[in-house]
Amino acid sequence: MNESNGFQPRLVGSTANIYQGPPADTARREAVKLEFEGKDPALEITARSTTTQLRCDTNYFKSAQWSPDGTTILSSSADKTLRSFVLPSDLLSPDAASPRTLTPYALHRLPETVYATTFHPAYALQEPSSCLILASPCSLPIRLFSPFAPGILASYPLVSPTTEAYITPHSLLFSAENPNHFLAGSDSQLSVFDVNRNGEGPISKLWTTASRRNHNAMGTGMKGIVSAMAMGGGGLLAAGTFTRWVGLYDGFGRGGEVGVFSVASTEQEEEGSDGIGITQVLWSHCGRYLCTVERSSNGIGVWDVRGTGKKLAWLNGRKAMTRQRLSVDVMGGEVWAGGTDGTVRVWEGLGMTEGVVDPKWKFHAHGDVVTSTVLHPTGSVMATCSGQRHYPASLNFGSEEIESDTDSSDATSQSSRSSPSTQSSMSTDSDAGPARAFDNSLKIWAL
């Protein structure tokens, strides 16, 4: 593998030390206040709450994603807070100070853990009415809000008909057919909501597996929590579950089932990797190949969905043996993914190579687990974020650490599959960089 490929991304923005570990001293508390400098005084209550939470645990970044127009980054952190970062227009200017210190424009603190978020597809910073975000907090209705204003704009309850308890979707996706509709993935169920119907439940449901209560279900056996969704060309929806199944549905997710397959049959036999549930599915640009990403797995599966219908390749060496969701991204024929060693790796020629494929090059991005690797819509800029929950007995980078960033609703179902391999082994490469206790940061890279 060519480790450097003669190219090193340039760091142009970072949250620096604002979230680096518990702020036990005055200097750290002052760093947290950077979030609220010049903001609405009403946010001071949230500031105090955030500071208190950070003293109790590491405030690591769980995920980050770009807005469709590429102007805003939404991050989700361990303190149950969503932060909106609006990037400065001169971020890539040669004359600008680099790297720039990033502070959130606004934040939303939720009462419970957030399982999924997504931007409205028409999001445009110049049109405030289009700046909308969906979030799925645990045991509460789905929420619609603006990333730049406090309060909730609308809510959409998903309620169990038998227990009357709120069902928490683990994946959210706006429909490519109708931007006013969005899909929510939950336990063996795909629900469609109308964003204009505030306070109402789903307008339609699709069960992914047959049961005694649902004899007319379209599914043939994809049972489990729908943890990931992606819309392909022609309105073909790919849905992945924590039980390691992938279902394909036409009609933009509202039609019939096209096919269902398990990712567990060949990965264990051929690669020796025992994943514990799909966390992400991604389509290639051409819409023919589907990438499947799992927790506690050292690779990424590539499936020739519209061709042979079989597994085409295995992108090896991801280094993601952890229960955390480590998101990856696809741009053109390249797959970008971060690992537990703080390194971002790149595989080239997606769909062009069969069998086991090693990364072409890599670079060290963080001093901790890289939880998200997301490319700007133009492909010229990349955002990464990092962190994990550390325990007093193992605060040094490079030690054996148990990762506990697991969704509460699926922890029980996955516990029977847990093994020593589900522990985060923080291995380092030769270019892994200096050791450090924490790295809870968001970084922007110019490619």
C-alpha cells in the first residue's frame, strides 16, 4: 500500500481544544464559553448545562454531516447536543489564517440521546425557510427544527399500537420523489411521514418481514432494526439492519420488495471478519454497486446489486473493531473511511476490482477514533470528527478500551454476539502520530 501517495490534505479548520476532555479547570470552562460568545443570552442556561455534562464524561463527536449546499456541518455529540457549524466563505483562501478555529453558530440540546439526523434536501443557506433538520431522539417523537433558531418547528410521533410507547427510528431519509416526505427506519418497519403534518403519525408503513400480526407484509425475512438507508437511482431504496440484512425496495421505498440478502454469509468465511450489524449503506455514483458498513468490522463490503447480484469486493484494512458507528463516504470511484487508530484510508476504483482490495493511501487525521469521514458535495473539502468514551483505567491512546457507544435499544439484541473482538483495540500504524489522552474534535481538510 502506498501510505502517502505524495499527497497530504491541508488542515484549514478545527475546533481545536474546545472539547478536548473533561473541562475540570477554569481554562477549560472558558474554552467551552467560546460556543456562546456573541450569541443569544437565552443560551446561557444551555451553556451551564453543557459545561456540567462535560465534567462528567468526555464530550466526543459521534457524527458529522454536510448540508446539501455544502455550507453547514451538523455534528452530534455525547452531550446530547446538535451543533451547527457555518463555514466561513474564505476558509480556503490562501491569505486566511490556517487552520481556522471553528465554533458552532447555534446548538440544540435534546433531553435524550439522538439516534439519527438528516438535512432537508432543499437546504440552502440563502433561503432560511429551507434550512430544516430532522432528528430522532430516544423515546420521543421525531423532531423538525432549524439549525439556526431555538425551539421545535414540528414533531412526528411513531407509536407502538400495542404498548403505546414511542418507537425510536434509527435511520432517517428524505424521499427523493417528494421532498415533503421522509422515511424512518425502526424495528422491521419503514414508515413514511409527511413533513407538513405536524403532530401526526406516518401516512404509510411497510413491514420488512412477515409476522402473525402482519400477514400482508411485503418482507420475506429481513427482521431487525432498520439502522441505515440510502436511495439509489430509479428510486431503489437500500435498507440495512443490525441483524446484518439488506433489503431493496422500489417505488422510492414505498413499493414492493426487490430482494433481500445477508452480508454475514461470505464475510466470515472469506475475510475472518464478524461484523455485528450494518450501520451504513452507500450507493456508488453509477448506482450499480452498494457498499455495506458494519460495526466491529475491518472492512467494507461491495455488492454488484444491478449486475450479478453478488458480492464483488471487500475493502480490507479499515480498522474499525469497535461498537461505535464510524461513518464512511463515497465520492466518484473512491471510498474514504476513518479507523480506531485515527487514520483515514482511501480505496480507489470502486467497482473496478474484485476480491480483497487494500487501501491505496492514508493519512493521520486525529489522535483518537475517527467517527465520521464526510466529503463536501464538490469533493474538494473533507470533514472528519473524532472521540470516544474513555474510562479511568485506560486514558492513554494505544491501550485496550471498551467502547460503550451503543444504542440502548439494540444493545440487548446484540449482546449475545459480543466478544473480545467488539472491544476497541486502539492499534497504531507507523504514521499514527504522537499519543494523547483525548481527541474530541471536528476538522476541515482541503483536498
